[in-house]
Amino acid sequence: MISDGIEDEEKWLAEGIAGIQHNAFYMHRALDSNNLREALKYSAQLLSELRTSRLSPHKYYDLYMRAFDELRRLEMFFKDEDKHGCSVVDLYELVQHAGNILPRLYLLCTVGSVYIKSKEAPAKDVLKDLVEMCRAVQHPIRGLFLRSYLAQISRDKLPDIGSEYEGDGDTVMDAVEFVLQNFAEMNKLWVRMQHQGPVRLKEKLEKERSELRDLVGKNLHILSQIEGVDLEIYKDTVLPRVLEQVVNCKDELAQFYLMDCIIQVFPDEYHLQTLETLLGACPQLQPTVDIKTVLSQLMERLSNYAASSPEVLPEFLQVEAFAKLSSAIGKVIEAHVDMPVVGAITLYVSLLTFTLRVHSDRLDYVDQVLGACVKKLSGGPKLQDSKATKQVVALLSAPLEKYNDIVTALTLSNYPCVMDHLDSGTNKVMAMVIIQSIMKNDTCVSTSDKVEVLFELIKGLIKDLDGPPEDEPDEEDFKEEQNSVARLIHMLYNDDPEEMLKIISTVRKHIMTGGPKRLPFTVPPLVFSALKLVRQLQGQDGDVAGEEDPATPKKIFQLLNQTIEALSSVPSPELALRLYLQCAEAANDCNIEAVAYEFFTQAFVLYEEEVADSKAQVTAIHLIIGTLQRMHVFGVENRDTLTHKATGYSAKLLKKPDQCRAVYACSHLFWVDDQDGIKDGERVLLCLKRSLRIANAAQQMANVTRGSSGPVTLFVEILNKYLYYFEKGNPQITSAAIQGLVELIKSEMQSDTNTQDSPSDAFFASTQRYIQFQKQKGGAMGEKYDPIKV
């Protein structure tokens, strides 16, 4: 059926073109022989082909263009009175005798163009006559093309400022009146097209109507080109008359297209000065009109106008552009009750973009837009529509991109309220955008109030939000999110200790709600941030005069103790133990013995009760020994207690090699190579002898289980410890003891010829070379090493 219709149309078009070509041939012959009567006869027959109703607009346009080309040639003939010998006034009368109305009016418009150019009659009279006469054709397609022809041939003959047709009573207002009248009639014809066919073909008719829209819009373009249309004429005459047509036609397609035309063709400064009138028409449009696109384009044009020159910005303030746009959007949303949420939010995104570009210094305007969005979203469930969610993210991202500073966004009271309407997943996405903005711009958030607002914004990353349970998050994504929060904590800083303590307390309050999975990521950066403050306050252990709630190391250590305690109960004992030791070291630097002892106590309790894995125990005991060795704050009693604990736990490790290494590491607890450090040679020797016994036991155990004594690595390691203390001047470590240990290793290696352990052999060989090197070096050290034979 459809293919048959298309074939029929092609046939009718071909017939029409053939008719035009046939009559054009005879018309050309008449023109060449200067025969006016014959020329008019054949031109009328040629134009009769345009009377068809069987062609679609697209095909009719092809036919019209053929006829248009012939009319241009006919017009050239009409201009030359010497050829046809008839005055233009008589010619104007003569063509009106054509038999059919459509050819008659095309000829009349053609002669009318020549008539105006001859200036034998005022342009306004001829134009008025033509625009009135054209009412005789009421068929939508034929009428639209006829009036389009009238607009085309008259556009360069309008009485305009600086035009040759101005004067003698012809004014710009006459030109405006003519174009407006032609526009009004064309719009009526265009709207009427929708009623020209059966309802089942409505979609096809709408498509055909859409193809003809530029014929109607051309009138508005002509209006915008008239030099004499200044702001006053536009404001008082042009815009009200055009908007009257737009509103009264009550047609969705026409209203959308014509509003778009008005915005695109007229100057930006006119829009700015007539904003109230233009926006006043928006709520009166049909509910189905895509008003959000119209308003968005208007705001985009005004934004670009403001960006083009700083001088125009006062005009925006003068006309209260923001207030008018904000009010208009509110009225449009109220008038269009069925407008989806995404439509309303899109309008607010456009308004916010306009505000940020034109009034970037007015944060109250930005907050007002966000507040209006909150009002629209409130009362309903959290957003599920992906398009609406995307628009909300755009709305929230705009201030971050504009100001490159989250601190500015934190002053917007409605910003968190908008985020509350996002679903959990999108809330996290937006929180990541905020953190990335802080990182990218290296922003320092420096007050506890702003930190409070910031953590309220990113709460989707910090704790599980209320609502239906989410799917288990991807492990990699979760780690990335929590690492971002950890990095963020380091961006919160203030030089003032009081304010910094408030910031730490605020962060702690929020991250403690994070649950067992999040705390291992978020507690360590908080602890190190607090320790940084402790070192800043180093030496202050009393109250600060004049401060109601002073920041002191003791107070911060109390906070840290509670924080790490929460981490140890997660459970994450290894991490908690490391943090306790870090705090103990900081307390040592502040010379607060009681606090340092408490942290060590907590670390030992964790080691005893929570650290069960043998590898974790080895790591933990070495951390404890290393930290304890650096402590100088402890008195004899406390140091002995802790040292005894450390050596005791070292000897109780599961594997003998681990025991051995931990015990000889404990020797460093009795020999600190500082000016005031402890130097207890006897207890060092005791630790080394004990480690030697454990190493010997390990060798015997290996002999029993494997049939060979195993590698001598442990003995070589102990030998190196002996050499260290020997060089440091420990009187208990003698050259004879070292010699005996060297002989022991050699005999062990000889007795176990079956086992080839190249790393152990290389280690021992390297140690021997070192001893040899020290002997050859001479001096006091050389003399010291001289008795040792390798």
C-alpha cells in the first residue's frame, strides 16, 4: 500500500514537471518574441500545475522550485517595459484576469515586486494589497508556498531604515506590519495542516508539517533582519504579536518550533530586556510542549551573551534576570503537573549553569536553585530513574567544576539535602566526585564545621545508608572508595591546635559508625593525623592558660586510645598493635611515661589475646622489640617489666628459628648505642647465649627429623651479632667467644657434608671476609680483631 502511494506520487510529480516544462517552452518563445499576451497565457498554465493536492510537501517543493525558476525569468521580462509595451500599473491590473486564483496570485506577486521597484506606488500599499489578496488560497500546502513566495520576492523591497523604499509615508512599521501579517496567516495554514487527513495518518502528517516549519520561521528571520526593528519596536510590537500567535495556535509542534525560532533569530540583548514577556508565555503553552529545551536554550544563549563581554553583566542585574528565570521555571513546573521529575531537574540544571556563568559570585542564588530542586524532590521516594539521577549528579557537580573548591560548595546549605535524594549507589558516586575534586585541586578543609558538612555529604562511603540492603559491593571498588576516604582525612588540616583537635573529633565521630569492614581503612589516617598534632604540641602536658578546652597531648592520647580500642575489637589486632606502638613512640617523644607504658601494655594484651597466627606473632614481636629499643622515657622498673615481657614472648614463639632470631633481637634492648642509652653487657651476652642454645636445639631437631643437621644460617646470624657488640665495645663479648663460634660453624659445616646450602655458605664466607678486612685495616680495630683466626 505504502509503496503504491510512493509510486503514484512519483508519477504525479513527473506529470507536473512535464506540464511546467511544456508550458515553459511556449512561455520562453513568447518572451523571446516580446508577446505579452502569450507569455501571460502560458505562465498561467504553467502555474496551474501548482494547484495539485496530491503531492506531499517534499514533492510539492520540487514542483514549486521548477515554477519559481520560471517566475524569476518572467519577472525580468516584466521589468523591461520596452519589450512588452505595457505600463506596470496596467500590468498589475492585467494579471488579475487569470482564470484560476493560484496562478493569478503568483503572477500578481511577481508583478507586485516590479511595481514596488518602479516606485510608482507606495511600497506599503502594494505589500498590503498582496498580503490581503493571498488570503484567497486557504489550502495549507498551496497557501504556505504562495506566501513563502511573497516573502521571498518582497524581502529586499521592504521600507526599512537606509532602504530606497523608505519615505513618502512608507516606514519601518509598514514593513513590520506586512511581515507579521504574512507570518500570522502562514502559521494558521501550517497549524491547519494537521486536520487535512485521516487520524490513522496523523504521524505521517506531523512529519510532513515538520518539513514545512522553515517556511513559517523564515518570516521571523526576515523580521530580525529589518534594520529599523530596534528594541522599542521589538518590545512593543514584534514580540507581543508573535507570542500572541504562538499561544493562540494551541499546537504543540508550532509552539515548540516558534519559541525556538524567537530565541535563535533575535539578538540576545533583546531577549534580556524582554525576558518577562517571553517567559510569561511559557506557562501558557500546551502541556506536551518540550518547554525544558526551550528554556534551556534561552538560558544558554543568555549565558553565552554574558560570557562574551563583562560590560553586559550589570544589565543582567538591572533586569533581575535570575529572579525572572527562577520564577518562570517555578510557574512552568506548577502549570505542567504531569512533568516528569527528570524534566524539572533538567530545568534546574540549566538555571544553575546560567547562574554559575552569569552570577558566579552570588552563592545565595546557587543555593536558591538547589533549594528549589530539593522542594521538587521532597515528599517522594529516593530517585530510581537513571536519567533523573544523572541530572542530579550534573546539578551537584556544576558548583564543584565552577569553583574548583569544595569549601565553597560546603557553604551551600541545600547541597547535602539534594544528595539525600540520591539512591545509595549514586550517593557513593557523587561522594567520590567530591573527594576527587578535593584531591585534584589540593583543597585543604580547615574548620570542623566544614568537615562536618563534608562528611555528611560523603556519608555513603563512610557508613551503610538506611534503606533496602544493597548487593555486596565489589571488593576492588570498596577498597578504592575507602582508600579515597583515607586520603581525604589527610586533607583536613588547621595550624591552630584547638581547631585541629575539633576536626579530629568530628572525623572520629563519623568514621566510628563505619563498621568492621571500613575501620581498618579509615582509623590509621586519623591516628597519624592526630599524632602529627601531638608532635606539634610536643612538650605541652599541662593545661594551656586561657583556654576552656585546650588541646594537649594527653587529651589526644586519650582519644587515640579509645579509637584504636574500637579497631582492635573489629577485630583487626595486628593493625591495632602497630598503631598502639606508633602512639607509644609519640608519647616517648613527648616524655609522658605513663601514657607510653599504657600503650605498650595494650600492645602486649593484644599480642597475648588476639594475635594467634604464628607469622603474625613473629612480625608483632619484632615490632615490639624495635619500638621498645627506641624508647628513652621509661624508668628502670617499667623498662625492665616491658623488656622481660618481650624476651619472654620471644622465647615462646612456635618455631625454633623464629625463637632464636627474636631472642638475639632482644639483646638490643640492653645495649642502646646513644650517649645516655642503656649498656648492659652481661644481659646482652645472656640473650646471645640463649639464642645460641635455641639455634643448637634447632640443629638437633633438624637432625632428628631430616637426618641432617640443616643449614648453619642461625649460627652465622648470631656470629654477626657478636661482631656488632664486639665492635661497639661490649666487654662481655671477647675475641675468644667469637673464635669459638667461628670454629663451631666450621665444624657444623664439615660434619654435614650431605647438605649443600649455598646461601648459608655464602653468608659465612662473607662474614669471614669481613673479619679479615677488619684485621687488615690496622689501627685499634685491627688490633682488636687480630686474635681471631679465620
